[in-house]
Amino acid sequence: MVELVTGHAGKAHATAEQAAGLNAGILGLDDYVLDVHDKLKITVVSANKVTIGTGELVMQGRHVSQGTPEDLIVTNGSQGQKRNDLIVCRYTKGSQSIESAKLVVVRGVPTTGTPKDPALNTTSPLDGGTIYDMALYRIPLDGIAIGTPVPLFNVLRPMSDVWDSLTRADIIASQTFPAMHVTACAKAGTVTIQAQGANAVTTTKDSVIAKLKPGFWPGVPVRALFGVATDGAWGLITVSTTGDVTLIHRYGSQSHTWSVVDISVTYAIA
């Protein structure tokens, strides 16, 4: 039966299940930490205690809020053994369909070999599951010592960031060569960089000509040939994974003069 959820019906009728379905439909059928507050940052306090910071998450459409930091106790490890524990956010649907969520440490099995992660509850509430675990961190233990926690969640970027990546255009002035004009334009999840030099441009082995703003960096280095000098040197324009736009050549260490630099490079945003 069709029902108008966001409308006045003269009685209480909107359900948490409907809200979860809307969240899952918009955000996706997965689990995410939202990009606000502390993003559930973990701090190791001692050999058997960690603190989870503030944050918001959405698990299978269910929104869970962590308004204040929370301490969790990790069972002490054993000398000569290794263990993987998992910190999870556990959804539970109990009697009378009362739903709740809490942070839980799921203990792994100690071993002298390679430890494995403990099993979690993976049947989604959207599919009728009454207990569901969203993994947040792996806590490795080697003997009695807690190792470096490993994040296991994805941070969901806000729509404003996605919109910027689709529509934003930035003009970037050359940092090294005043005679050059460098333009970077972001559109539809891609970045196009155009470098133009009206006059002769002299480069050393590596010459940074511009720096891209964070959020517009490629996931892997990007390279394109921009010319060959009269002495046989060949030049590249590169975009690093940290946003440096660089003119380089691979012919000895001396400088080279290029009569014209006019090149465009396009790549997908990481």
C-alpha cells in the first residue's frame, strides 16, 4: 500500500524504518562515518583502554550519533600470543522491536601464528537482521601491547565537496615562471590543466610551475610530453599526488630552453 511519509496524516505514522530506507537510498547501501566532529577518532589511552571521539555515522540507513567521547576496555593480551580485536558499532533490534546502537569491542582468538579478525554480524537490518555490526577499527595485540589501530570505515564526503568537484574552476598563477599562464579547471569529476608560455621557457631538471589546491590532486602521478628541445632533450609536464605541477626533462642535469610550451592534461579526481 502506498503511503505519504512526509505529510500530515492526522496520526503518528512515519517510522524509523522509513527514515532508514530514505537514508540508504540517498547515501547508499553501505556503512559510512560522516565528515563532521572528530569522525570517531581513536586514541590509545593505555594497554587495555582506548577512547573513541565524537562523530556521526550511518549504518545500513541507520543514523547513529556519538555526542561525547567514549572509553572502551580492550581485554589484556597474553605473552607470546597475538590477537585481533574489532571495535564495532552494533545495531540491535530487541523485544517489542526496540532498536539501539552501542560501541562494542569484539574479541579475537589468541594465536601464536597470524591472527584473524573475529566474525561479525553482517545481516543488514534492511534485510531483517536484528543484530548488525559496522566495523570501525582493528586493534592488533602482540603480547600485552596494543598496536596501532587500523581504521576500517569510509568517510562519506558531504554533497558540497561533490558539487565543488563537479563545478568548480580555479585559476592558478605560475609560481616559478612569470611568463607562463597555468589554468586548472575542475568539471564533472575531472581536472584539466593548461600550461602556456608565450616566450621561451628555460627549465632546470625539475621546475614546479603551480600548486593545486587539496581536493584536486590525482590518485596516481600524471605525465604528458610537452616538447623536444633542439639539443635532443625531451620534456614532460607532471602532476604529482600532492598537487605539484612540474616541468621536467630527462637529459642530463643542465637547463634547457623550450621555444614554446603549450600543453593540456586531463585526469580524474582521486
